[in-house]
Amino acid sequence: MRLYDTLTQQVRHFEPLEGKTVKMYTCGPTVYDYAHIGNFRTFVFYDLLRRWLRASGYKLDHVMNITDVDDKIIRNAVAQGKSLEEYTNAYTQAFLDDCATLRLERPERIARATAHIDEMAAAIHKLEDNGYTYRSDGSVYFRIARFAPYGKLSHNDFSQMVSGARVDVDEYEKADARDFALWKAPKPGEPAWDTEVGTGRPGWHIECSVMAIQYLGATLDIHAGGVDLIFPHHENEIAQSESLTGKEFARFWVHSEFLLVDGQKMSKSLGNFYTLRDLFGRGFTPESVRYLLASVPYKKGLNFTFDGLDSAKTAIDRLRNFKLRLSTAKFAAGTNESLENQAMNSVVAFCQAMDDDLNTAEALAAVFEYVREANTAMDTGEFRTGNITKTNDLLAYFDQVFDVLKASEPASGISEPEIDTLIAERADARKARDFARSDRIRDELLEKGIILEDTKDGVRWKRK
Ligand SMILES: [Zn+2]
């Protein structure tokens, strides 16, 4: 497998440092609001990376943080008169629920920043002892001039910077590169912790360094995030971590590109700011959202549109209908060798595309090309029973990564056993020539979003 590494600016062959286990750290959400689809592009990318690493034979040791203390959270919690915990618990749960709805695999460990304050203080203490910091008005700052490679990840030359200029906010632009706060002095009305480096709260950047090293060791195989995190967050993580351990912090830095909505940057003022809940409220399914976010390779900017969501639905329907046809239609005996070869070639093409820095667009093209050929062969009677296994293999490869073939059950939905029971009752009614009752059952199922199809091979059903 090859991955683009932001630090070396190269696509490089990836394998873990030790054995078959990939030590991976991904920056998680700051739980100050519902996560939006731009955030979820990055989280879907983590999921694809996880799934493809596992499909490639690796085990994962994946840590993701939940930032539950930072400038924005404190501002919002104070404004609403809530405790930090009360405020962040609700959004943390909403985030985990959204991830489950989108079928994102849960990292092996989810670490909350506020559960690691003492460890952060200990790390800051160590940096102080080793001369990487200075104090000002009760805050502790990292002196970036003490870390010569500062700028190596974002490929900026910061050597001409004024030493000693400071920045107190967690997020800032390249032009504002300054010594950044590791520990912030308490302000009236803000939450604060008593620790070995004093009373106050940690800066945002130190939390990821500390939790990554605590759970995964000095050197990670992969550190991932959105491109917006390259500077200053990941640059600062490198400065802190490598100053603490003297070792390379991450062997691969992998970043997913931006998401635009209708060609514009997403913003509340433009009215193009969507959470998952907004999209589900408009009738789009989790699978359509997942498919759209996964279908554009993570290194490319993604332009999010409602048309794109409609196309995602069409693509998923095509695959589901194909799978249904595969499992219910009657085929002649034997094997169509040419189609058999195409199925195997498609599996190879799918894997090669995913190995090539997760090129999901190419991987999908391989699947759809085969599905088109196989559908044509079914129409002309050239698809044979011997072709079923390899066809299923290809669909399985596809779905272990994309995971959209199974329909989500709507909250008020009907279960598969209930559907089967009603279909059996309808068959009995038809046998007894009670067509009124048979039609009532069909309508009842339709109301619950289940479409019946009477084919020459029997009754098939699918969700609307
Ligand atoms: Zn982080």
C-alpha cells in the first residue's frame, strides 16, 4: 500500500514499524457543536484508511482524541451557563451517534482531553526542565526557536521570526506563527485545574502529543487529520513530541483535503452549512452521505452538492438491485469464462486502486464496469451459476470498504422477519384467491417503505 506523506511530500510504500500492527493517531472532533459534513469528510477518510489497512492484513491500534476543552468550548459553555462537562457530554454523544449512523468503525481507543490533564502537566513540566519553554503571566509557552526543524511539516521557513512573540489562541494562521501556549493561566469564570505546572488549563496542541505518546509510544506509524490541521496544530504537535522524546513523532502524515459546498467554503453565513441531521431531515440516507464522502479520493477537494447525494443514491441502488438480481434470478448451469476473468480482473483493479493512496474513484470504476458487463450477460442469458461466487467476491471487496449495500433500518422501520411473515401471508392470500387481502398487505408494506416485486422467480423485496 502506498500513501502520500505530507512531511516528505512523497507517495511512499507503507508498512508498520513493528510487526503487523499499525499505530495510528487521528485528530478527533472539538465537541463545541454538532460536527458538520466537512468534519465528516475527514472522519469517513479515517474509516476508509482503517478498513483498507485491515483488508491488507494489518491490525490496528488506533487512538482518536475528543477535544473537550478549548477556547470555543469554554466560550459557548460560559455563554449558556453550563459546566464544561455538561456542555461537552451532549456533543460527544451526538458525535459518537453520528459516527455509528455513518458506519464509521470505532477506533480502538477514544481519549478525552480532560481525562489526561495530569499527564499533560507532566509533559509540560518535562519540556520546562529541558529548556523548551518560558513563562509569562502564569502561562507556559513553547519557544519555537528552540526547535530547529519547526516548519518542516507545513514547509514554511520560520527562521526569520521574531523570537519571543507569543500567541494565546488555539487556532491561528501561518502569518501569526509565534511561540504558542502549552498551558494557559486561569481567567475569571473559566474552568481550571490544579497541577504540577500551576493552576490553569492546557492548550489544544499539547493534548494530542501527550495522548498519542501515552497510548502508542514515541513514534506513530500514521498520524492523520484534515489539511486544515497541518498548521499550526500538527506542526506544534511535532515540536512538542519530538522535543519530549528525541524521536521522530510520526512516520506518515496523512491529510484529507477540503470539502466545499456548491463550490463555496461552507459557512453559517452563506446558509450552506450542514450537519448530518440536516441532511437526514431532507430525506437523504446515511449510506448516500457515506458513499458521496467516500467516492472522491481523499487527496482531492470534494464539492458537496444535493445532486451529488442523488447520484450517490442512484449508484447504491444500482448495486443493490444487482445484488438482489444475483441472489434471486435463475441462471443456466456452467461458467462464462470471459466474465469469470473479468470478475477477477476487477477485484485486482479494485485492490490496486485502493493500494494507490486510497484511490476510491478508480476502485469504484472497476466495480461498476463489471456490474454493467454482468447485467448485460444476465439480460442475454450468458451469466451462469458458475459466475456467482466471483461476482459475490467483488461485491464483498467493495462493501468491506464502502459499506453501503445493506440498507439502514429507518427508526420506525420494519424488521426483516416481519417482512418475511407478511410476504408469506400475502402468498397464502393469493393462493386462496383473496386478492383484496393480498393488495392490503402489499400496501401495508409499501407504507413501511418496502417495495415488493413479483418476478418469475418469486417475490423480491427492497427498501424504498
Ligand atoms: Zn490533534
